[in-house]
Amino acid sequence: MIKRTTVTALLAGLLVAFNSNAQLILEDTTTQLGEHTYAIPDPGVVGVPNVGIIVGDRATLVIDLGLGRLNGETILREVAKLSDNSELYIATTHYHAEHTTGWLAFPDTTTYINSRVQEAENLENGQRVIERFAGRSDLMRELLSDAELPTADIVFEQNYSLDLGGVTVEMMTVGPTHTLGDTGFFVEEDKVLFSGDVVMNNSFVSANAGSSMSAWLAAFDQFEAMQPQIIVPAHGDIGDGSLIPILRNILQGIQSRTLELKAAGASAEEAAATVNTEMVRRYPDWPRANGISPLAISAWNEGTL
């Protein structure tokens, strides 16, 4: 089970002195998405994820844990308003610090469920990611001042089904997309999908040099087959099932245009630059445009539609 330590008075005092909601999960904003499913929406700032809470008859699951202990404590207060279940589970859509480091606030009896791929990825890169986030601002540094890497109590290979009592959550690993261990969570009874950074709303996807175009399109297929009615991205506005076909069309457009340029003799870098320019022109207000070029390069390397 998870080890718990106490927050220091110094940390709490420094955060009060900042008097800012930036990078902090907001209390009393929890939204009900279905009979069993809730989300604490992000307030539109960097470092705050959409948090999922699924309440069963017997147990409760929290998906994504916030940046540091104080955000984790906020989540726990919101959980207490929804459920008095003593059996508590946590899980993460991927290993980045704003999704994992709130684990320190959770009780010793909490059970952390994670995929083997994400667990290995966190062990290898998690500390570097914590340090990178801590370097972004004074507040992030203080939020992460006592951050530690979590260790899963239950590790699964590709898929895991969690029965909370009257509601079941299906977990599926779909990377390499935003990360190698990206994990989606589907609440069957409520038709709600927590997609992490794999499906975004009015945004390009956050691809990088390790991303695979074919894996991303396969993830869309896997998610869509579940027929979600509500999709909760890792960040940004909650949407409906139409987010998947919208993004699939965009990624397939990147793929087909890249291969067209490749056939005309363009290098991977040349094709990516052209596709990036064209896509930004088409969607000028969409964030995460830095994910276009990595996807184009992946499409160029993978080579087939």
C-alpha cells in the first residue's frame, strides 16, 4: 500500500503567500457526468489535469492525482463529499508529474493500479519529469518540494477490469502515443471515457519524438469501439464521442499529406515542416501545434496508410 507522510508547515505557508490558484485544483467545482462518474475540471492553467472520480457501491477510483500533495488533498476532500467508501483505488492516465505526484496525500490503505509499461516509464523518467516541472515556476517548485515517485500495488500488462460494486472501469494501455504507457479508462455503465492526452478537445494532440502515428490511430479505434458518450481529456474541455472522429480525420490528413510529400521526394523533416505550416493555417487557434511535426515524421517513417 501507499506510504503517507505529512505536509510541512513551511510548504503550506509558502503556498498561502503565493495567494494564487495557478497550478491548483479548485474545490467545489466537481461535475457529475453519470450515475457513478464525476470530474474535477481543470481551470484552464498549465499543470492542472481533469481529475476523474468513479464511485461504486463498495469502492471508489480516482483517476489522475494532481501536482503534489496539496492538490492530492483537495481531491480527497472532493471524494469525501461524494462517497464514504473505505476502499479507495487510484490510477493514472500517464506518468507525468501533474497526474501522479498527488499520491502522497492518499491514505496508506489506498491501492494504486498501473500498467507495467507506465510503471517502468515512471521509474526511468519520472524523477526527471518532476524536476522539469519544478523548474517552471516558484509555485510548482513548492508544490513538488516533497514529491516522490509512487509504486503500484497492482500491475497489469495491457488491460485491467476494476469492479467497484455496481460499476466497472475498463483500463487499457494504448501507447506509444503521448507517452509509452498512455492508459484510457472507460466507465461502462455511464459511457464515460477518460482519454488522457490521447484524445483532446479543440486541440492538436501532444505528440513527441516517441509517438507513433499508427499507434495513435489504433488507440482511436479502440476507444471508439466502446462508444463513449462523454470524453474527458487529460486537459481542456470535456466533450462527447465526436472528438474521436474529428481527431482521426486530422491525423489521417497529416498522414496522407506526409506520404504524398514523401512520394514527391521530400525528406521527413521537409515533409513535417510543410504539413505543420498547412495544419496551423487550417486550425490557427488550436494549441499543441508542436505535436504536428512528430506525427508527420512518424507517418513518414512508418510509410503506409
